[in-house]
Amino acid sequence: MRAQTPTAKDAGLPPLPPLPPPSQKSAARPATAKPATPPPAPQNAPFPVRTVPVSELQLPPGFTPPQLLAFDQILKDFTATTNDTTANFTFSLTNISGGPVVVRDVRTSCGCTIANLPSKPWHLPPGTNGQFGVTVDLRGKYGVVAKSVFVESGTSTNGPFNTQTLTVRVTMPPAQNNPVGMAGNERGRNIMIAAADRQAIFRNDCVKCHVEPAVAKTGHALYDAACGVCHDAINRATMVPDLHALDHPTDRDHWIRWITFGRAGSLMAAFAKSEGGPLTDEQIDSLVDYMVTEFPQRARPGVTNQVGTVVKPTAALR
């Protein structure tokens, strides 16, 4: 006989609660819908690219493009004989920029030196080359004569331009064989005039070298036209200092005073228009911006400079 399973009553235990009714089958969980695949992004049409001429760019004052031309020589020499009245030079140049270049002008450091261009402006396609001549009038010259030639080039006629400096140097015959040169030492005469009146370089024939080249120029280009013509010349007068090797402190205020008022008792003229010179305040500011970057600065002891702040000097600072 099969044994019966003891119940809670048989064991003296309270009865168990009845089991709950069977649960209804839970509703099926809806499947998670996969996100719809976004349609492929439309292919944008190529962005229109326009080559902006350099003349339309908003460039900072004094900006100059990189060098665009390569020359066969930066310095050319000529040894004159007693019969020579002129020295003729030929410079060859090549457009290395990869684009068209415009030679706007070629200036010289003295009225006795003339540059002859094929045309003005002179257009040079990429990779092409050409030549131009330079003639120096030797009358009244003696010793070693050096003249600077400034080539102004850019990518357009009216846009920013770069100035590259060339030099022509002439060795004259011994002085005893050229008495006319000794008697007519034009350079020595001009130095004597400037020593007596330093503002004389802004009058008469001197205007061609010391005023006209600086018109409307700023920054580096202005330095080449107004300062480098004397301070960077190979045949620099002994009274004209080498700005790269000054033996006294320099800072922004120094250059502003020096350019604005010049220096009494020297050949340094006052270049500010307010002092009888050719430069505006804006031109002087741009020139100082270039010089504080180009030339080593040594601040004066006890002076704290505010970099980027132009403090206009007064006459008392001369």
C-alpha cells in the first residue's frame, strides 16, 4: 500500500495558505524598433574658390611680400680710367615667385646714378628673366664711390611691394691723375652743407634722394628709402653711424626722438613734418615699429618701456 505524504495538519502545524490562481501570460514585450537609417548626406557642391588679388587684402602697414626676384649679383664693381666719365652696369634678374611679378620702379641713392628699365612698370611672367642698366656719372668723383639701387617689385601694380637693394661700386683713378675730381668733390661738398644745416637734405637737389623716395611709404620700405640710403651705404660717411652696431642704449622712445627731432651738431636731420622734415606721424610710427624689431634694443637703466605704446616726445627731449 502506497505511503501517504504527511500534511501540515498531521504534523500539528497550521494549514498553509492556498496557492494563488495561475497568472495570466504576460503580454509580449514589444520589440525595440531599430532607428531608421538616416538618408545619406547630400554631396555639397564644390565651394567656389576665388583668387583674391594682393591689392584687395587688408594687410598691416609696412607689410612687404617675400622676395620675388633673384639677381645675378647684389654688388657690381667697376674700375675707372682717367678717360671714363660714366660707369655702366647691367643687372640680370629672374622671376622666382611662381606667378607674375611687376617691377614698379628702380630708384637710386643719388641723382648722379640713373637706372634704365625696359618699361615702367615692367611685367615679368613666371620663370622669365631680363636685364636693366645702371649708369653712374663719374664727374667730380674720386676714391671709391658706392651707390645703392633699390628695386621695388610686387605681384600687382598698386599692391604691397618688396624692396631689394643692389650696390654699384666704382674705384676711381688715383687723385693726382684726376685733379678735376679733387676740385669738384660733390660728395664732400654735400657733407659740409649738411654739417652746417642738417635740414638742407630736404631742399634743392637733395630732394631727389632724401624726400621723393619716402613719399607714401611705411615700415621696411620707408627705412630703405629714408634711412638705409645713408646708414646702410657701403661708402657710408664717418659721421653716419651703423645702426646695427650702436654703442648706446636704444628703445622705442629713442627711435621716436631721433627720427622726429634729429640731433643737433650731427648730420641727423629732423624728419617730422612738424620740424621741417618730410614724414608724417603715421610714417614715423610705422618706421619705429620696424626698427624696434630689426635692430637690437638695449633699454636705458631705470627705464621701463611699455611695449606697443607710442609716447610722443616733446621738444624738451631733444
